[in-house]
Amino acid sequence: MKKLLNRLINHESISSEEAKQVLVNISKGDYNQSQIASFLTVYMMRSITLEELQGFRDALLDLCIAIDLKDFNAIDLCGTGGDGKDTFNISTLASFVTAGAGVNVAKHGNYGVSSACGSSNVMEYLGIKFSNDKDFLKKSIDQTGICVLHAPLFHPAMKNVAPIRRELGVKTFFNMLGPMVNPSFPKNQMVGVFNLELQRLYSYLYQQTDKNYSIVHALDGYDEISLTGATKIISNSSETMLSPKDLGIAQINQSDIFGGDTVESSAKIFLNVIDGKGTEAQNNVVCANAGLAIATSKQMPHQNGFELAKESLLSGKAKLSLDKLIELSK
């Protein structure tokens, strides 16, 4: 590790094989906490290369507890986090709206590290059980249209990193990896990333897969479609710019999608929106994201997906999906 750190501190990059090996060694407990913290810190000071990102991704996928959900043709809606915007749990809500619209979801998530309330925080608060038992997960997706893949249960290799990430409390390259290492290897993905550079890296890596994907970045910094301005979307067939008027809706203010600064307040917003009592801005931003997920999975225009998402939310189908999952968790 000392040699690697010296190279990285001298602004050298490492190969994908070296990057992969570092994470394998971390998982085996070969390094002390200070070395791991230093390694993470280097990547906060400089950009990650395509080879490094690929190596880290490959290591985590090799080391994960894989779950076979291919019979369900599911999609994952997952953002990198780390955009510093503290929105409410848009992609988690959008996951239930997507499930309510009849598109199966394998939701990969974790506790918040750089935000007040990650997807796992709010779901745990609502009484959703985290499990890596394949029978429970298949039953969940079969009966509710969604199952929750809580990252720590599928990536035991990262137990040496979790406390350091918590103590650092800022985004690290693990934020970049989260959406790429869903242990069910879904064929459909909608991914939000926190900057354009990472969006480009993701698109290079995703081009090498057989996934249907949409990678989104709002130009004012959000790792999701924010409707506060234009959003760049890269899919396996095109690169487009989305503005709210493309969906026939008004642009919104950043304050409209602020998320509350505790798990309780985040959960309150979450329940309000899924109960159909959200503001127009909240409903639209959730449905814009769910709509793209539906459109990505069904290979249809975003506008059509958006209409299906609105129907799912406002008819109560999304809420039914949540209620059933909470019931199954008891």
C-alpha cells in the first residue's frame, strides 16, 4: 500500500488490475484504517481514471453475494449521491412509483454517508426489512414489484471501509461505485451521477455491457432529474438534453425539492408524497425520474413513461406497493 500511495500522491494513476487488487486486499483486512483513509482521500483530491473505476467495480462485483433475479427483468434506480443537495428521497420514491406502474425494481441502496438520509435510512424507518435471503427477495419482487438490496448485506468485503466512510462523512469513490455494483446484475438501469465527468466515465463502462441504461446528470449539479433546469441524459441509443417543458411541466425551484435534515422529516415527506399529498413540484420530480426508469425498461418515449408514473402515484398503486412490502417485512 505504501508504494501505491506514494505513486498516487505523485499524481500517477494505477491500472485496473492494481485498483481491483487494492479492494480485494482491503476486504481481506491487509491494510490499517489510516492507509485506507489516505487511499480514499487521494481520490477526493483528483479525478478517478476509467481504468481505476473499472478495476474498483470489477473487484466489488467479484466479491459480492450475487442474487439471481433475471426472471423478473428488473430495473435499478440508484444515484451516486454526493451531490451535496440534500433533496428528499427522490429515487427511492421513484422506485415505488415504477413498481406501481408494473415495472419490477431491484433497488440497491445504502445508509446516507454524505447526506442526512440515504435510501436505506428512510426504508428502515418505515419498517422495511433488509435481507439477502433469495426466497424473501423473490417473494418481495413477485408480490410487490420491488425488492430492496441493502448494500452492506451483499458487499461484506466493504465492512472494513464502512466505519471510515462514516467518520469521513464526505463523498468518496464508493459513491461513484454504488449504482454499478448492484448484486442482482440488472439488465435495466437508471443511474444518477453527480458530475458530467463521471457521467462520461459511466457511459464508457456501460457501453461495454448489454444493459438498457439511462445515465442522468442535472446541469446545476443534481444526481437525478431535478426539473430545476436542464438534465443531460445518456442512454444506450442517444445523448439528449431534457428540459421540464419537454414533459409539459414547469421548471421548479431548488427549495421545492429540499429533503429535510433528519430521517424523521425525510420519512414524513416520503409518506406525504406517496400518499398523493405531495406538492405539484414534488410529484413531478418523482414522476419525471420514475418515468425515465419506466421508459428505459420498456424502451418507450420518456413522455409516455412520465404519464404511466403519474398514474401509478396518483391512483395509489405506488402506495400499495410500499404497503405490501412493509407487510411482508413483518
